[in-house]
Amino acid sequence: MENFSEVGHAKNVANFEDLISFCSGYGATYNPSLNAIKIANMGTLKTSANNALTAVISAFNAYKNATNNREIVFAPIKKLTSKIMASLKACGAVEQTVDDANTINYKIQGKSHAKLTKADSGKTAAKGDESTSPPTGADDPKTISSSQQSYDSMIEHLLKLIDLLSTTAAYNPNENELKVASLNTMLGNMRASNTAVITTYTAWSNARIVRNDLLYKKVTGLVEVAQDCKNYVKSIYGASSGQYKQVSKLVFKKL
């Protein structure tokens, strides 16, 4: 997840509130012709900016919660498919079906055929566990595929495995977590959690666009309005005045 901080943006808005307060204190002397730097309009911009900051934080938290939930939902998949492979072999499925399932399982586990052939197959065979033994032809470089570990890919891999198990008459485990119906439920949860991440990320991205427009858009953005306000104060009181020193020390950065 990318780094997230609203400190700089919030500082701009806080300084803008100070700027408004100073200008309000000048009384009737502060009487600009530019609508954007009138006290009332700057107050409206400040309120909108504060609301935008809040919206970004809220949207980010929703996105973070969605990504955390997705990690939890996807976490059991590798152990579960290892159990599925053991069950498939124990039920008497034909060798070709086991090989096809193994190919899918390799992608879920994040291991290429080459790695399994050279490193894992010997170790697992020594332990009496054939769940990661490579299928026929796995040592042929042309059959080696790279690991596909994205969330979208994991969903696709499980879908293919479920479809294979559904068409394998011998696969009918008594364990609920290994049943096709349970796997379909898990697949649905994985899809839903992935969609939630996409949806909440979109909302967060859109909230940042609104915030950036309010704070940094040319002419109408808070930072440029603040600079226009500073220039107006300078034009009234002069560069060496106490009033201009008040507002000139307020820093506004385009982030």
C-alpha cells in the first residue's frame, strides 16, 4: 500500500484559517475587489477544504480496512489447496486429473514447475507427501510457467480448480471445507473482498482529486488564493508593515 499522510495538506488549511483570522482583524481596511479573497469566500473555501481532508481520511480508512479483509479472506487458500490435492489423490482420481490439478496448485502456491522439479519434489517425496510432485513433462523448459500471485490470478486459479473438481466424479470428500460447495462459497468471498478493495480505492482516489482541486488548482485553489490575499495585504500596508509580516510568515506549499 502506498504511503499516506495528510499532514502537509492539513497544515495548509490550518495556515489558511490563520490568514483569514488576521484579515478579519484588519476590519474595514481589508476590502479587496477580488471576490476570491473576500473574508466570506475564503471562509467557504476553508470549510470545503476541511471537509475534503476529512473525506480523504475516511476513504483511506475504508480502503485500508478492505485490503486488510482481503488479506484475511485469501490467507487460507494455499493450505486449503494442499489439502484438496491430498484428498484428490486419496479418492482415486486418475493420474491425468491429478496432474491437471497439480498444475493449478503450483500457480496458487507461487512455485514454478522448475523450482518444484529441482528442489521441492525430492524433499516432499522423502517426507511421503506427493502434493507438490511435478506433473509429467514438468522438467521441459517449454512447459514451465512463471508464478501468478495477484489477487485476480488467485481467483482465476481457484475457479479453474473448482471446475476441475466439479467434473471429477471420484472427488466427493466428507470434509465440509473440501466440498465443492464450500469452495464455491470461498471463491465468492474472495471475489467480494477483491471488489471491495477496487471500490474503496476508487473512492479514495476520487476524494484526493477533490482535495487537490480545492487546495492546489490554479487561480481558485487555496494555496493561490492565500498568495493573492498576502499580496493584497502587502498592497494596503506595505512590505515592512506589521500586518504583512503577520501574513507573510504563513507558509503554503503545493504538495
